[in-house]
Amino acid sequence: MPRPLVAVVGRPNVGKSTLFNRLVGRRIAIVEDTPGITRDRLYHNVEWSGVEFTLIDTGGIILNETDPLAVQVRSQAEIAIEEADVILFVVDGADGLTPTDQELANLLRASQRPVLLVVNKTDNPRRELEAAEFYALGLGEVHTISAAHGHGVADLLDAVLRVLPEERGSTEEDEDAIRMAIVGRPNVGKSSLLNAILGEERSIVSPIPGTTRDAVDTRFRWNEQELVLVDTAGLRRSGKVQGTVEYYMALRARSALERSHVGIVVIDGAAGILDGDKRVAGLAHEAGRACIVAVNKWDLVDPGIVRSSGKRHADREKIERFTEAFRRECPFLHYAPLAFLSATERFGVQQVVETAIEAAQNHAHRIPTGVLNRLIREAVDRRPLMDQGRTFKVYYATMARVQPPTIVLFCNDPDMFHFSYQRYLENQVRAQYPLEGTPIRILARRAEGKERDSRDR
């Protein structure tokens, strides 16, 4: 399940980025004694007492400001507030209570999110006592810290865990449903595909890139199978979207992938395979999700599929050429099937859904331990791995988990397990279990009680 989101907000120069760096455990946000330095949004995963959450650093909020940059920063922070499960409202203990703090407190109360009031820069007993004035904001307990020195940060993290939701974006009724995240760069037809699948206009369709800002979940039934479709905002090159609303659109899309079983990567077939398509496909792969590629707008490439009379005939040669090009450009998605469609013409839509369902089922497939051990043993015997006269030995194999299928090999020396041999074993597994649409992870662990010495030769 996705990690809860915790947003750090406050007026400029109160130490938000210093606190962000302290909680993350390393210097990521730029820290300067100048208001407005933080323009680009940063987010990073944090773990405390075995619980993980995502921390978002926001720019300083300046209310009643007409400067375009200040307005943009404020809008970004407001989106972060809307998105967050918990808000850390940071104020400056050295400056004391300010009118801006009072205005921000009113704004945060309206958000109806849990708000922890954090008084930073309380570096000495006097400031600890003076921090009591912030109770006037009406936000409950005052958490005094020094982000620069780490004072009070552990207690603050404990307080965060007390108000974090146990799970984010899930309900009991979703447990048996297959969640499908529709992802892709802007204007490739994601909303059109969602509408075609549902058979009704459930999402706004516009030729203007970026119309869809929020991730909208839609639950429905397909041939007795419960499905949840997540239509996400178009993803653009991260370097071009930092500090804009589109940055949060991308964050929501990543979040949608994290809480889905399968990603449907939509590509504009008429435009070909662009760098943006590769980046989007990489998100699903890196998240370890099942993945299929929906090549949309194929009617522009092959007009024959939309003939009004008679059967529709797809040009197989064009499909094969595109498939070969995709495999060449995105070799990391060698396991992902391609489905060719025209969402606006309702051609190929059924194939997309059924292919995605199959990919999700393969994503959860478990190979019995006995069968897996025989398969791996035979593969290793057929092609032994040697390194400087030593032989790579696998004593035992097990499928440690699914979603994605993850195989652990207990061996004599994990350092010998080269990527090329990993790929060889994966191919041997797929020869018997195609598992189309899902990545397969194969990990090597040292077998207990086995020594790495001359006896392995």
C-alpha cells in the first residue's frame, strides 16, 4: 500500500527545509537564510519505528501576495495540504507569534487534516517557555524542536506516528479487486481509454494536455471480476515540472502506481515511442508492478481498423514493426505485452482490459517450491556459472513472495550471481511459466552453514 503523506508547511524562513533534512537523515533540501529559496517541491521517504511515510517539503507561504512566484509557491503548498494525511505547521520560536502564523493557522484548520504545531529554533530553556504563546493559535499541543540540532525531533516523529492513518487509499472492499493505474505522458488518450472501458463519459476528455489533475478511482465489474481503474495525470519530464502544479500531478500518478496491481502504460501510436513514454514505463517497472502497454490512436496508423462495413482488419506487419521498435527502445519491459487500440473508435479496448487482468493474475502467481527447485537445478546443470575456477552452487530455491514473483536462491556465493546469469534463469522460468506482464525478481542469498572455500570448486 502507498505510504501516507506528511507535508511540512509554514511561512518563509522558519526552518522547514532544515527540518525536512533532519527527518530524512541527509541534506536534500537547500537551506539558506533567505526567504523563498525553496521553490522546487521535494519529497522523500522516511522510516521511524518501523513505519514508513512520505515527507513533502513545501515553499514558504506568503498570503495576500501578488508576486507571480509567491502565488505559484502558495498554490503548490495548498495542493500539498490538500494531498497530505498529516501537516507539520512550522513556526519560528525566535520570531514569536506573527500575524502570518495566525492566518496560516486559520487556513490549516479549514483543511480538516491533522495538524501538528512545530515551534522551531527553541534552542534554550527561555525559548521553550516563550513557545507557550503559540497555544493561542488553537491548534492543540505545541511541539518544541530545534531542527538544526535535533532537539525534540524524536518526540515529534512519535507524535506523527500517533496521527498517521494505518493505510492510505484502501478499503476492505478493494481487497479482491484488481487495481489498474492508467498512466502515460499528457494527451495520449488516458481519459478516452477510461471512458471507452466504462462505456460512459466518466472523465473529462480534452485535447489540452494536463486536463486531468487528480487521480480518480472508478470501481466496476468486468465479467465477474472486480476492477478499480485509476485515471492519472499525464507525466512530464521531472526537470521541467519541479515547482509547478504538474509536479504534484506526477506525484499522484506515482502514488496511483504504488497502490495498483497493474499499470496500463498508454502510448500515442501515431507519435511513436518518445522519451516520455520510456520514463512513464520505467515508473511501473521500478515499482515492481505488472505492466501492459496500450498503444492508442492506432486508427491513425492503420485506418483499416475503423472501416464501417464488414470486419475490421489490423495490419499485422505494422503491429510487428511497432512491437520490434518498442522492444528495442524499452528492453527493460521485455515482459510487457502490447495491445493496439483506438479508444475513440472503441477498437481493441476489450483486449486491453483482458490483457491487464491476465498480467495482474500472473503478478500474483506462485510456483510450488518443489517444482521451482527442479526447474532451477536443471537450468544450473545445463549452464554452470564459473568464475576463476569456482562454481556457483544453488542449494535451495523458494518463491519468497508474489506481486511481483520474487525467487530467492540460497547459494554458496551471492557475489558470483551476475546480472546476465540472473537473466538466463529468468528466461528458463518464463519458458515454463510465461508470466506475461509481470517482472520476475531473482535474488541470491548465502546459504547458512555453507563455507566459501576450495570445496566449492
